[in-house]
Amino acid sequence: MAFPAGRTYLIDSVDLGESGSPGLTLMCHRAVLRKHPEGRFGSTNTEHMFVDRHAACDGLRVLGGRFELSRDAATVGDTVSAFHIVRGDDLFFALVEIEDGIEEGAKLYKCRNVTWVSPRIANCRNNGIQCHSPADDGYLGAKPNQGWQRWRIYGGRVQEIDDGFLGTADGQGITFNNSDPAVACGDALVEGVAVERCNRGIWCEFNHTAGRAEGIVLRNNLVRGSKWHGIGQVGVVGGRIEGNHVLDTGFRRPGPDSSSEVVGIVVSGTTEGPAEDVVVEGNTVRDDRSPPWTEYGIMVRQATDAVVERNAVSGALEADYRIERTASGSFDVGRR
């Protein structure tokens, strides 16, 4: 399916589960695809620009294109993303731009073998790119239940993602999570992405012991100006956070009304169990503002066999490092 360059196309909602096919390619280079401002808006997960809840479009390739989601035409609670795909496999997105999102830029549930190359996503409400395995995923096809696996995100930029809830809900630039304890998730790499001015930058959270993810690697990313947390791995097993630059976390001086600490890099377990074998190595965490708003540079809590080594941390208001008694492992952290 080709959208010739230099044109703008008004699109309401395209159900690829009904009209698509395996191996479909959307050729969108230098084209603008805009959500029709008088189209379908609501909260049923059928209003996204491109929807596949039947896994009919395994092998989908999206090449280029600017997807404008007409946020001004929506209300809070509407579900409109550029792509909502459930249990899709072998998905490839290259040089895709998404902006003005009412919900996620891309909302992908239980998808496997997913690659993003140089996405540019801005001004969305909930998340820029969401990789999720909800227990109720709304799937309508015949494929067995599955968790997400083998994700790769290389380069690009995600910025201005903010739901207005100040770290208590969504608003992540890139997020990985799972709320279905019946499936296994894991094997993700995010590398070389600039994530700027989001509620949280790159956030991975798994609150069910049976549904924790393994092998999430966050490498050589720039995370700047996150309101609440820069990078986090919560309930992750065998994760790595390495070579990232996390700068100027926090949007105001912390105070007693804060619902959570303002932290550059977080490693934590959950009430269901600790994080395990997470390595935090070779990162730069810095707050050069005067006064700084970052409370802690790197925080580790509820974690076993964690490794924190060879990081450069400076400028935090309370302490550059906070290693709590619930954490065990190897910590080369200087002062705490």
C-alpha cells in the first residue's frame, strides 16, 4: 500500500485485521497521514489510525511517513494511536514520525520480533512507544496467547510525552511492561535513542513475579529533562543499563508533596519480588542546575545480585547514590 510523497491524507481508522494481509508494506516516505478530526474518537480501542486485533498483518513493514493524531479533536480517555497491534509478529518500522497523540504513539500488545529504526515521536499523552502484555488484550483472532519477545529500538528521538499525572501513571517515552502472569516476556534492546522532556524517559516495570521480563538492555541512550525518573528497571531479571547519559531529571525542587523520589536511574523490585541480576555500568547521571532538582542519581532497592560500577554521577540534591538495605550485590558507588 503506497502513499505518494508530498501529499496529506485524512484517515479515520483502518482495520488491518479485516483489510490487511501478511507481509503488508505501508510505503509512506515524505507523506503525511492525519487522523481525520471529524472521525471516530472514543475509548473502545477501535479508533486508532491502523488497528490489527486479529494478527492478520504479521510481517507488517511501515517505511517512513508522518502520522499526525489530531490531539486537539480528542478528549482525555480517547484511544487513538498511530498503530494498535495485538499479538503481531515480525513488525518493522523505519523512519516513522508520530505526533500529537491522544494515547500512545504506537500501542503494541504481545508482539514479537519488533524492530524500530530511527523513530521520531513527539507530543503524546500516555507513551511514545508502548510494549505491553495486558491480561485482557482484546485479541479477536485464533493465535494462542503469547508474551512480547525480541524487541529492538535503534536511534531516533522521543520527546514531550506527558499525561499530566506526574509519575503516578503513564507518560513514558518508551515503556515495557506486562500484567499477564500467564505469559513470559523478554529480550529487548533500546540503543542510541534520545528521550527528552517526558514524564519518565525509558521505563520497564513488571509487577507480577510470574510475569517478569528477562534480558532488557538499555544502552547508549540520552535521557534528558525527564520530570520524574530518567531510566528504570522494576522487577526485571538479567537487565543491563549501560553507557547512558541521564541529564537534569526533575521539573521542580522536590518537596513533601512529592509522590515519589526524583531519580536519574532506578533499579527496584516490587511487592511481588526483587529485581535480579541487573547491571548498571558506565552511565553518566548529572544535574548541572542550580539548585539541582534530582534527588538521587542512582537508586537501587529490592534487588538481589545487582552490580553498580564505573558510573559518573554528580549534582544530586540528596545523594548521588542511594543503595537501600533491601539490595544486595556489588556497589562501587563512592558516597551514598
